[in-house]
Amino acid sequence: MRSKSVVRVVLAEDGVLLREGLIGLFERFGFRVVEAVGDAEALKEAVAVHRPDLVVTDIRMPPGFTDEGLRAAVELRRIDPGLGVVVLSQYVQHRYAAELIDTGGGYGVGYLLKDRVVDVEAFIDALHRVADGGTAVDPQVISQLLRRRSGPLSALTTREREVLSLMAEGHSNAAIARRLHVSEAAVGKHTGSILSKLDLSRTDDTNRRVLAVLAYLNGDR
Amino acid sequence: MSAWPWRSIGYLLTTLPSAVAAFATLGVPWLVLAVRLAQGRARAGEVAVLVLIGVSLAAVPGPLAAAWLSGRELRRLRTVDARPVQARFRSGRRLRSRYTDPLAWREVGYVLLLATVSPVLVLAVMAIALMAVTFAASPIILGAQGAGAGPVTLVFGKVDSVVGTAPYAAAGAALLLLLPYLATALAGAHAAVARALLTGGASERLRAELVEVSRSRTRLADAFEAERRRIERDLHDGAQQRLVGFTLKLGLARLDLPPDSSAAALVDEAHGEAKQLMAELRELIHGIRPQILTDLGLPAALGELADRSTVPVVVEADVPERLPALVENTVYFVVAEALTNAAKHSRATCVTVTARVKGGALDVEVRDDGHGGADPDRGSGLTGLADRVAVTGGRMLMSSPAGGPTVLRVEVPCDPSPSSE
């Protein structure tokens, strides 16, 4: 597990206040911020210089204030598919999430709404997941996907839908059990039931499961 | 004595060059005709040819010459008419409108009058003035000639003594006093005709005003739109960013406090409220102008609306370029309202949003498969949006028969342009 050692982070965020706040947050949780920059070009240079474990970047950055951060993230992942990348978005844009998850087989990527950073522990948890090669997808993205997909999803129980949401966000069985205050065995039963109802193959690899569920939810788009 | 008689005289004198110009372009055949008729030697064929030439001149180059002359005449009108001249309204700048606009033909009429009637009247006034001066000066003329130089002819008779000129001198003096009034009256009449024919009637003025009003309305709406963008940017760069930083600090502070302490509970509560505030501010900014619309344009923003909707929405957007900010924002909010209505009232299971730019207009259609029966006049929020659409020069149409489907259509004229900051 890489996150047992110190995770070295390059941060890209153009808002000075938030950048300082995030640096404080990262240091508080034992990440090492090797460089913090304010635009996408500087981000690419910093990654080339420091070769960090994790990149956290805002999507909307100078000069165009559209999707510079995402473009840089996709490019960095193409060069090094093992680089963990978390992008922070102002609004849910499924295309962004899908494009990012498409890189490096979906391992070690995160797409989160910017507002999530204030839920300190959940945010740090997501960063660790990505640094460990997992996936972190914003709950709002998942809830929109769930709302749109009908069909087999309507056969799920309420609890199964909850479990499915957490699976899709990128949580392991153990993490889901903690969240829902149930035993890991119970979660295992739920996931088995969900996967068979959705006609997805069973796997114990959390990340492969996450990607299968995401692919399913993105299905008819 | 006020300046008006002098202005009137100036106006009448400057009428002559205009009349000459008008005459040179349109009047010659008519003069020839008049002379021939006066001579009593005109043959029918000759008359027909002259009339044909005169009419063709008025009909073909007439409106073009008249437009040019009318512009000059309106400027000249200011010498005797202080009222503002209404901007002339033309239905279009194209050549065709020179021949289809009623105003163009009134201008031709004016120019014909200018070529024929007005020089006659002006010359008549000048003749009267000359006569008045001669009469008034007759005692001096006779005095200067000395006795025995023979009688002098004075229009109505011969006079051979200074004493005999007395009635003429009196009449001349009276005429000279009346002359300013005559000039003012004629100038006034000319000006009235010019105003009536060249500036158009009440409906013409109303049209011109309407055009100006809708233009100024569009300018205002554009200004509002620019202001909305400024507010959105200010809130986003300022308050929102500070608030996220602040909330983050509260979140961190909570972690450093003993979990069971009252301080931890308070900070926890404050953190929750700050998060609520963040959500509210985000919604507020979104309602002013959605950031996704500013960043990525209409297709992406419509896609986001579809993602937020509780009813499945299919978006087909063919909008290759960025559109003016006002158009983007208006259409976005119309579609947002239509989707909200579809979700709330129609029991639709599927909504299709199509948007395409075709022939300089953006056509947007929102169609649901619900039970219809929506009343656009009743509390649907669509009335206000119809006004916003009207400001862009577009229109909004709605069809919602009982049993469905409900179709909302918006057509907005637009020239694709980079949405400038």
C-alpha cells in the first residue's frame, strides 16, 4: 500500500485562498505537498520535475477557465498511467468523469466536486483511495447516473441501492460496512445480489467491480 | 423684429438651389410639356411621350434622387422649424425598400412639388418684393431724374411728377411692411409640407419609435446580461472561494478538538451551517448565470440540465459555435423551466430537447410525452420567460393539448459570435 508511506502531492488550484487551505489540509493528514501551482502548464512542469504519487487539480484554471486542469490530467495520465490523479470540478460534467476514468484503465483516478473538500475526512479518504490505485467518483455523479438508469435497477431494494451507490463511488466492502454500520459479510451478500441482478460478473477486486458498475451505469449514454 | 422673418427669407432663398436640383432631375419633361401646351401646339403623340418620360423619370431614378434631396431638405428644415425631426424609418436598407416603402413615394411627391410649385411661389414673392422696393423708391427715382425727363412707367400706370408717385410710395411702403409676413407664411407652408411628406405620418413615427424602443430594450437586456456575468464572477472569485476556505478551516478545527467537548459540538454545528451556506451560494450563483454555461456553452449546459432532471431527458444540440451571452442565458432558463414543468406537472416519462442553429436563428424545442393540458398563462413561470425571449427579438410558442404531448418551441435570432468576456 503506497499510502502507508508519505504520499507526495502536486496541487494545482488557481484560487490562492483555497490553495493555502488545501496545503494545510494535506499537511495535517501527512501528505507532502511538493509543489502547489496555479495553472495547467505549471502543473505539467511540476509533475515532470517532482514525479509525485498524486496530483490534485482544479478543472477550471487560467488562462481559459474552462477545462484546462482536466486536459492536463488526461495528458499526464497518458504519459504515466500509474500516476494518481484527482480532479476537482465546479459542476457535474459526466463527460469529464468518463474521459478521466477512461485513462489508465480507470485505476487511480478521482472525480470530485470542489465542494467536497470541506468534508475533510471523506475527502482525505478519497485521496488515499486514489493514491492506492483505486477510484473515487463523486456521490452526486452516481446519484444522477442511478436516477437515469431504470430497468434492472428498479429490482434493487433500497439498501441494495445504497450499497450500489457506495460501490460506484469506489468504496471497498469494508468501507461500505463501516459507512452503513453493518457487518462486512452482510455487505458481501448485498453486493453479490446486486451483481447478479444487474447481470455483472462477480469479482473480489474492488476496483474491477467499481469500473464494472460505472460502465453499467454509464451504459446507455 | 424677431429673427423669424430673416430665417424665413433665408429658407425661401435657399429653396431655389434645391428646386433647381429637383427640377433638373425630374422636372424637365413637365416644363417642356407646359411650354408646348401653353403654345397650344402640342400634338397628342408629343404629349404622350413627354408624360411617359416624366413618369418614368419619377418612377425609376426618382426615389433614389428623392432620398438624397429629402435628406438635404430635412436639414434645411431646421432653419424654420425647431422641432426635432423624427429619424426616418425605412423597412430595410436594401435597394428594394426604396421602391416599396411608402415614405419613398412621398419623397418623390415632395421633390415634384419642389421642382414645380415652390420655385413659382418663391419667384412670385421675389417679384412682389422687387415691385415694393420700386414703388417705395419711386419718389427718389423721379426726383433724381429731374423734371421733364418724361414719364416713368410703374406697373399700373405712368407717373411724371414726384407728387404723382405718392400713392405708389405709400403702397410700396405698406408692401414692404407686409413682406416679412408673406415670406414667413410661405416658408411656414413649405416647411409644413416638407414635414408632412418627409417625416411620415403618425403611424410612421410610431414605427420609428417602436424600432427605437425595441433596440433600446435589447441594449438594456445586454447590459443586464453583462452585469449578471460580472456579479457571477465576483461572487465566484470572492465570496464563494472565501467561504470554501473558511468551511475547510472549520472542518480542520473540529478534528483538533476532543470529540466529546462542547467546543467540538459547536464547531461541528458551525461547519454544518457553513456547508449549507456554500450550497445556497452555489445555487444563487447558478441562478444568476450557470458557470457551466459561461465555461462550455449551451450544449454542455443543456446536458447538465438533463442530468439534473428527475425525468429522463435526451438532448440533441447542434450548436457549433458560442452564441451571444444573452441568447445562451435566455434559452438555458427557458429549457430549465420547461424541464421543471415537465417533471412536476406532466407525468412525462421522456423529454426530448433539441437545439439547432439554422439560418441565423436558434431553434429550441422541448417535447415531452406527458398528458399535456399545460396553461402557459397560469403560474408556470413561462410568461416571464416569454418576455425574456421577446427581448432577444425571438418568440416562444407552446402547444399542450389535453392528452399531450406538450411542445415548447423557442426561436431566437442570433449571429454566432464568440461569447466575449
